[in-house]
Amino acid sequence: MTKPLKAPLRPEFSSGPCAKRPGWTPDALKGALLGRSHRSKPGKQKLQYAIDKTREVLGVPEDYLIGIVPGSDTGAVEMALWSLLGARGVDMLAWESFGAGWVTDVAKQLKLDDCNIYTAEYGDLPDLAKVDTDRDVVFTWNGTTSGVKLANADWIKQDRAGLTICDATSAAFAMDLPFEKLDVVTYSWQKVLGGEAAHGMLILSPRAVERLENYTPEWPLPKIFRLTKGGKLIGGIFKGATINTPSMLCVEDYIDALEWADSLGGINGLVAKSEANLKVIADWVQTSDWAAFLANEPATISNTSVCLKVVDPWLETLDTEDQAAVPKKLASLLDAEGIAYDIGAYRDAPPGLRIWAGATVEADDLTLLTEWLDWAYASVKASFS
């Protein structure tokens, strides 16, 4: 197959850290409050603005609290698990590696006795009909490493007694999150908006705050996880007084990304762009004779971390090791050509490809990428002849 003549303008298709917004340059950071305390008046104003803009762009209800916390999405999720769980039984859902990690934390680290675990293989969702939302529930909205997302929140009761704790790190700013069904929402800056690493976001419903102020876990909490003092919420965390020192350079970058998102029309514009990006890949998959989505149900195909598998019958003629090598060789070839960086499947996932399609990626670049995917696959296949 002839090598395509035109390359994508930007080869960054990684699923985290993700591509910066279109047109980003270091000049976007000129306003960063460097060499100043984050606890100074200007520092707190910057952090409060980031929180306020987050609420505006995401459409977070006014009575929900938004905090900037350390440790990226992992830190935010761990804070929620260690601070909130144990008051009642919990249902844990996992259908990919990050969800499985939360299961391990709850079952083997917190060692909760009343813990139901519902799992599914890569490509599928667990049986949501089994979930009891009068218990606490922990789940990812989008399976970052499987490319399988929740189609909706119909399985969550509006009048639930338990708390819903949602890791939304590759869903926030790309999928319409029904906050009325979610009590804890977490994400990281380096995902959908292409921000820089190490900072997480923790969004709490009034029900989650009530739990924090009326329940004390049996286990000790590290300082970095503590959200209450003397039985009362540490309100400053949700007004820009972060638990530890944030990078004001990263804060400036996050603000720039939020303002860019606002210019697209906020959450509606971001979702529309991401779904249009998915359509580019879906149209190509429909005509492909070798690639298919890892997700088995169309309604659950992620519009951010798009995971693909090789379905060419030729693959069955190879031994297991060579079968796994095909997508790895394909990803390496495109990396070497400067066409697509970091599109191999996650290390714990089945062999395949993972292509970011969030709003910071342009549809024209994805269109060009599909041509290169076909070329690269043909080249890899020929190398086994």
C-alpha cells in the first residue's frame, strides 16, 4: 500500500496526558503567578477562578462543592474512598484496569467486609441491574483502558440511600455527566482538556458533605486525605485553599484550557466535538477489513479513549506472541514516522490500539490518521510474509 502523502498536523493522540488545545503555545502561561505563594490573595484568586470556571463550563450544580486536590485523579478518588466508605455496604464496579484498581483498594487495603464486586471483561459492562444504589457504589464513568463508557445513569436511583462515587477522569468535559445522580465526581487536568499533571478535582454533592460531617472512618487518615476537622468540612479546600502546594504554572494552563472550552460553548460544544471525532473513527471502522472497536455495544463506545482490536482472520494464522506483536508494531511504526504518538493499548488491556478523540484533537487529523493506520497495518502484515 502506498504511503499517504499528508500527515496529521499534530501527532499527539495519547490518552493521557492528552493533546493540548489547538493553537496552544507557552505564551498561554504568561499570566502564571510564579514566585508567589498560592496562599497569597492573588494566588487564592487564581485558584478560586479555576474552581468557578470549572463550575461554569461543566454545569456543576451550585450546591455542589469543587476542590483542587493533590495526586491527580488517583489522589481525588483515594480521598473519597478513604474518607467516605465504611458507613454502609458498597458495590464496586470494574470493567477495565483503573476500576479494578479501586476494587483492590477497597477489598484489600480498606478490607471492607460488606463489599460486592461486579466485573466484566474488556469490551463489556457489568450487569448494572445487580447494583443496589441504596448501598454506596464506586465506578468509572468511562473505562479509559477499555474504551467502554456508561450509556446513561438510568440504573442509579434518584432517591438512593447510598453515595455514588464516580471516577470521571476521561469523561469530564467530553460526556454529559448527570450530576443529580452523582455524589462524588473526580477527574484530572491532564485528561480531556490536555492540562498538566499532578492535580486532581474533587466534586461533592450535599449528600457527600453530610456523610463527611456525620461519619468518621475506623482507620486513620493521612493529612493529605483529610477533608474534615472537628467533625466539620474544611471549607477552604473548596475555595482555593489547597491541601498542599499546587503548581501555579499548571493552574494557569488549566485556566487557559477552561477558557478555550468556554469559547467552544462549554460542555455542549466539547461533547459535540468529541462525538464528531468519534464519528470519524467509526466511519472508518465500518469500512475496515481489519479493525473493530473493543467495545461490544455501540452505545458504550467511548468518545474519548477509543480502543480498537485487530479482527483480520489472518491474525489467527500467527502464534499468540506474534498476534500481540502486530498492534505493537503498528503503533511503533506510526510513532517512528511522526504520525501518531502513544496509541498502543494500555499495558493491562488486550493487544490493540487506543486513540484519543477528545475535543483537543481535530477531526481533520483523525481523518488523516485513519489513512496512515491502513498503511501501517498493511506494512506490518507484509513484514510477516
